Amino acid sequence: MRIAVLIPCYNEELTIGKVVRDFREQLPDADIYVYDNNSRDKTAEIAEAAGAIVRKEYRQGKGNVVRSMFRDIDADVYVMIDGDDTYPAEFVHDLIRPIERGEADMAIGDRHSDGSYESENKRPFHNLGNQFVKGLINRLFRSRLRDIMTGYRVFTRRFAKTMPIKSEGFEIETEMTLHALDKRFRIVEIPIRYRDRPPGSESKLNTISDGMRVLKTVFWIFKDYKPLAFFGTIALILFLAGLAVGIPVITEFFATGRIAKMPSAILAVGLMVLATNAITCGVILDTIVRNHRDNYELLQNSYRD
């Protein structure tokens, strides 16, 4: 089978050479692609010297890089790995195995099962953010995934060629997981060992800005993939607010036969109207999303590897 190793890179001159050599040792027949995302150092030169196929992606952001990789590269198995040398190459065989056997559409390198991510990662807010997003997505899709945001993944050709990528930055991993859950792709998690970046290598992640982008992605996908639950929640909040404002008005009317709190009555009616509109939007959009899933299934049936 044709195996392509995909390495998105931005300013990774300290580690990219080792990453390329490690994967060349593990997968001697694979094509190793390094997509340089406007690096200001010698990432591209070092990767090429190590034996990688180097290409440029001028649109900044990891999501943009992965989009180009999936579009441009033809293979049977796609291995996606970061260029920071935090994921050991020797686990790649464990991740490829369920793909080759037809047991999974996406294999995920799970950093959390052995506790290595929590012990190696020196950014406590990242650990907290990972746990929060994981809990939110597992509750939303009734799944039991242990690692939502890992950068070590292996895909089938079908998954890579039929996934619409909308993210531009580091939220791409979250989008991949959500897409796979929503479209019922088969996901297998393989425990791996994680190690922190070597001295001198700096993370490109920003805890606040990238965390907000991930939460924004989860929010919009919640709205787009689960519109009935999303707008139903809004409708429930508006309905309860309408009751809180309207009950004193109704109580007063039955007691005195008149309405003295006219602004409260108008507000209560407005909140109830908004609640009705919200649940109506949810029902309509839920029907559209179901039709979209049906069309995607037809696309999958017509797709040929």
C-alpha cells in the first residue's frame, strides 16, 4: 500500500530533520512530505536534506496546510504527524495496522492513557483545556474518546479525500474528530507515549487564542451538527425566562382582573415568541442536517478508492 507521511511545519529547524529520519527508518518505502508554512528559519532546507519532499503552503495556519495535503497527495494510507518531535515514530506501525486491516477509517495516537501527556506537558492550561473539550465532545456525541486533539493520526484515503476542511489553524484536529463522529467513521485509539519538546524548541500554540478558536469551532459545529439540541437549549432558556417574567403578571391578572405591569407582560410575550422561533429553527435545521447526512452517505457509497 502507498503510505504518505504528512508533516505540517512552521519554524521547526531544531526537530524536523530528526522527525524525517525517524519516519524514514520506520517506513522506508513511504513518501514523506513536509509542507513548509512560511517558516522564517531553515526548516525547508533541513527537511529536504533529510530526504523529505518539501512543498510550500503560503496560507498561514495548520488547517490550511492539511487541506492542501489532502487535496494534493495521493496515497492509500495517510500518516499525519507534527514536526516538533513530540510523537515517537515507532508507534506508527500500531496506528497503521487497523487502517490496513480495514478496521478503522481514522487511527488516533492517544497520549492520555499512559499519563505521558500530563507528566511531560509543561503547560497546565493545555491539560485543562484538553479535558474540557474532550468532556464536551464526548457528551455531545455520546462517545468515549480519550484524546480529541492529538496531532498523531492515520487516515484512509476515503476519509482524507471526502472530508471538507473548514478550519484554518490548530483547531483542525478537533474538526477531524467531530467530522468522524458525526459521519460515523470508524475511530480506533492507540495508546502512545508523548514527550515534550526538546530544549530550545518553542510551541506555536497560544493557550488563550488557540483555546478560544477551538471552543469557537466546537460551538459552531454544535450548532451545525446538532441544531435541534442547540436551538432547543436556547428555546428552553427563553421559555423559562418568559415564565419568570410572566407568572407575576398572570397572578396579578387573576387576582385583580387587570394588568398593571404592562412592560413585564410585553417582555414575557416577546420571550415566548423568541422561544417558539428558536425551537422552530431547530426543527427545520435538524431536517436539513439529516438530509445532508443522507447525501454524504450517498457520496460515500459512490466513492471509489
